Amino acid sequence: MNTPEAIAVVELNSGSHALDYHWENLMTYGKQGNLQAVFDEYAYLLASGRDRDQDLVTLLHTQMVDFLNIHTVSYTVDTFKRFKQRILHNKDIHDEDSKQVKLRTHFAVAFTQDDTKESDTQRKKNIRNAFNTPFRPFVLATTSIGQEGLDFHNYCRKIVHWNLPHNPIDLEQREGRINRFQCLAIRQNVAKRYGAITFNEDIWQEMFAKASQKEKLPGSSDLIPYWGLRATEDMVKIERIVPMYPYSKDIWDYERLIKILSMYRTPLAKHAKKNS
């Protein structure tokens, strides 16, 4: 919170009531945003599935510090002049034109399968962990390599498909990165419906216990309430965003994908797939 952009946000939020000291403005900012509840939820997610012993607090503290401690790095940016020099092997380009251009960045990293350097591999892991926190980065851009094996559901419920896959299963794979166990949309709905309960120890565990009691009907799946909830008009949903140009083939492709996907999800289709 001591970076120039963070200081600007805090001071802007303080407005005309800004105090003399940044740390005082920061305390007010944290109180207004209910920072304690933010960390309570984050600690609950990190502690899920772990033994609740005396080492848990130390473990959570260490993980939070590691996940939030993202250092800036500098990448070499290619320019047209340097590209032209390499292609033509041109020796006549001036030295100032062939100098490397460095770009300083907080979160940019190449999500490729070529993990040649241990430092690059660790940075990718750190960026993924940081995106799964309630703090920066707030937007993750990735190619189709991010549609499998990566989980981004802790604090993300909107997915933008820059391009559409040909296979409807690939569409489900992409959206499955944010549609998972106790994902953000599920937690928001549970908190909205059962957040007013009186709790004893762990508000999140007790809210989900209340949701299980209220949402599950006789014969209901154990996926409720951790994967799905009773549908209501005002419930928070995972959002699929598909930008499409007018008269583009993406319009037809999207309609085809949704039609095939709806057929794939029917019980008859699943029964046929099981017996094939």
C-alpha cells in the first residue's frame, strides 16, 4: 500500500476529509472496505482442507505474505527496427536504434508451456496465486493454454472469450476454471442469503451449513450448496462474455456451440455417452 498508485487511490477515496498521515487514511480506507471481513474470507479459503492445529495461523500468514509479495520485473520489448535488423542482418542501423528496450511491469508473464527457467516458473505460480487473492491483479488474460488445469475461481466469476473454440467441451473447460467448488458466485449467494445468522466460530463454515440445511431437498445431490444453489431471480451468477462483431461468423459459431452444449448436457446424451 506504499506504491504511488495505491497511495493515489487511498487519497482519492479520502477526498476532502483526508488526514495528514497516509497510514491514518489507510486505516480509514480499510475500515470503509471492511478489510477484516476480506481477510476472514481469504483465510477460510486457504484453510479449507487443512488441519486446524496450532500451526495453521503461521501457515496462513506465510502463504498470504508470499502470495501478495509480487516483485516488478523488466522484460525486453521487441521493436520494429530491431526486428528488421535481425531479418535483414542489416549492419547499417545505428546503435541507438538497435538498443534493447526494457519495460517494467508488475504482473505480466508469459503463460506458455516452455518453462525453461526456474525463476519464470516460480513467477507464473506467484501470479496465479496473486490472482486467486482478493487483491491485485484483478484481470487475467491468457490464451487457450489457461483453459485446462488452472483454477481461478476463488475471486473471479466473469470470463471473456476473446475467441470461440470449435469444440463445446473446450468452452466448458474454459468456464470450468471459475465454476468450481465454493467459487466466488456461490459464496456471494450464500453470504447474501445466510449472512445474517449468528455464528459461533467460523462464519463461512456455519453459513454453508445453514445453506445445506435450507437448500438441499430430499434426494438432492451433495453438490448443493457447494457447487449450486436454488435458483432465484436476484442470485449472483457466473457471467460469460463473448464480444462479437455484427455479421461476423462468431454469431453463428456461438449459437452452434450453445445448441450442442445444451444437447450434451441432457440426461439422454449423458446416458448414450456412458454406454458408448
